[in-house]
Amino acid sequence: MATSFKRRWSRWAVFWLLLCQIQALSVIDRTFYGVWLGKPGDAFTQFVNISQIGISIILFVTGSRHWYSVRRGAVISLSLAAFLLFSAVWSVDGGATVRTGVSYFFFILSLIGATENLNGDDFMLLLARVCFASAIASIALLVISPSSADGGTGDFIGVFGYKGLLGQAMAVGVLACLHGLRAKTQGRLLAILMIVVFTSLAAKSRSTTSVSVILVFYLTGAVSQLIKKGGAARIVGAALSIVLLLAALVVFTSPDALLEFLGKDPTLTGRTDIWDNVMPYIYQRPWLGWGYAAFWSTLNPAAWDIANALHWFSPEAHNGLLELLLSGGLLGAAWFLYLWVRAIRMSLQCMHYDSAMAITCLSCCAGVLATGVSEQVLLYVTGLNGVFFAAGFFCEQAISRGRLRHSVAARNLAFAPHAVRLPAAAKF
């Protein structure tokens, strides 16, 4: 009975954490407190943050007996979070760095706790349900109050703070449903229905990045499945992966032709102008950056210099690598890059133990790369970032437990021939 209660509590706790991490509660904050540039925390955001900290600690402590299975990845991730928090020492806005750094540290801790208390399939099923609940709530808000659903910006944002958050939550929902189909933990018809809803809302939000990431999830999953099957399917999968890598190389080196073909602005809606203005400031503080989450603070004169040059205040660099360099410098960026490469390595090793989670982790790494072209990624509390860390932890856990089972089986086999057998008459 106690075990059943603990399991139910863990699931509800992780459900709440995921709901907060995809930022589906933003509608409450903007409806009752409003939104403006440089807005500080209010009573609701303080409640959300405190609840996440408390639940993170409880989940981590109650599942600590499973710490050994994620120890290495957890230590590396928590050390990175500690480094970001410590950057308050040289930050241009120490207050913002401390607030955001504490949130990020407990964000990582919560994902470790979730990994210790749930298996990977349960986690991804919960994630799919959280994203679907936020999608239904966004549709209901659009019907009941269209002006609230666009946040006064003209873009469909649903219950989220802006269209990018909605699009990313829908993309993460697609990834979770694809995992459920691979692991056979979710009904096929329901999963397909949810995928259709997620993809439709991402398209309605007009978030090109999110739609592209969903496409990356489809392609990465399909190629991985083909390679996993072996035989002729593996050859087809390998050939398709080469074609996709070459296409990605062309897009990254010369995106203008593709953008013009799609009818998009070659400057990525002004993003390249931001990049040009950001580069000189990266060179000013190349090693440690300007402090975590501090460069775009309204207290930083450099951010206002860029705003004056652009004639609008940008809240981010709209590029994953540039944002990492601004917040953590070369040291922080290298740390994140190591974690990304490590996650890919873990996903490949995990294919022998949990292929569904391995493909999900690999797809998430590809999604991170696609997102980083035009948006910040991995640096803050978001749905995609949460899946990136959680999938890496689950892969490491599957590898650790698989190797432990293998070593125990090998040891038992080694001692079996020398086992002393009693005669039948001597048995009690």
C-alpha cells in the first residue's frame, strides 16, 4: 500500500514539475499580474518556484538509493548548474544570475529525482499528457477568449507566455508520443491524435523553429528505427542519414536560398542583425561571459546599446551558441557542448538496453541542434531542455543497470561449475 502511494505521489509530483517546466502556467501570471519589460517575480511565480524547489528536494532524497545509476551524469550536470550560479561573482546583474541560477540548479535536481523515482517510459507518458493538457487548454482559451489566446501580439500563444514556448511544448509533446509508440506504452490511435493536435498547434503558432524541430524528430526517429532493424533496412537508414546530414550542411552554410524558396526573410526576421551586434560583446568577455542570464538585463548598458542599434529591445541573441557564450563564455559553452556530445554517446550505447529511450535521446539531441540555429537552447528551464537532461539520465541508468545485470550473471556463471551439490539424501 505504501509503495503504491509513493508511486502515485511521485507521478503527480513529476506531473506538476513538468507543467511548470514547459511554462504552461504563464497564462495565470500574465492574466492577473501583466507583462512588461524587466518585470520582476510576483506572488504566483514565487509560489511556483518554491513548490518546484521543495518537490525537487523530496524527489531527490526519496530516490537517492538509485543515485548510483545516474551518478556521473548527475554530478556533471549539477556542477554545470553550480558554475552558472557562481557566475554571479562577475555578473553584470548579480541578482538576475542568482535568481535564475537557483531555479536552474533545482531544475536539474528535479530531473535527477524524476529519474530515480520513475522509469523512462512513465516519464515520457507523463510528459505527453502534460503537453496534451496544455494543448487542450490553449484551444479552449482560443474559443473562450481569442484576445487572451494571442496575448495581444497577434500570434497564437495559448496558455503560454509567447509563441516560441507554445511551439516548443508542442514539439516536445510529439517527441513524447513518438517514444510511447516505440515503447508500446501508449495506444496507437490516441498517440496519433495527440501528434496531430501538437503539430497543428505548432503550425498555428507560426513558430518555424518548432515546426522544423518536429520534422527533425520524425526523421531522426525513422532513420534510427531503420538502422536498428539491420539488413537492407540498415543500409537504407544509413544512406538516408547521409543525405540528411548533407542537406543540413547546405542549410547551415548557405541558408538564404532555402529561406527564399520557403518565402521567409533571409535575415530570419532580424536575427542576423542581432548576431552582428552581439559578436563584439562576446569578444569583450570571451572566457567567462557576462554572467548567467545577465547580458539581456535592463540593468546592462550593453543590452541597451544593441537595442538602440536595432530600434527594439531583444530579450535574447536568438542563437543557441551565442547565448551560451554571453552567459558562460567559452568555458560554459564547452561544458554544454560536452554534455551534448555525451548524450549522443549515451544514446548509442543505450541501444542495446533500451532502444526506445536511446532513439528519444538521439532525437532530442538533433532537436537541440535545430533549435539552436535561431533560438536559445539548453540554457534555461524549458520543455526541450528538460527532455534533453532526463533522456540522458535515463540512458545512463539503463546502461548502468544493464551492465550490472551482465556482470552479476557472468559472476554467477563463473562460480556455477564449482558449486558444491549435496547428495539427495543429505538435503533438508
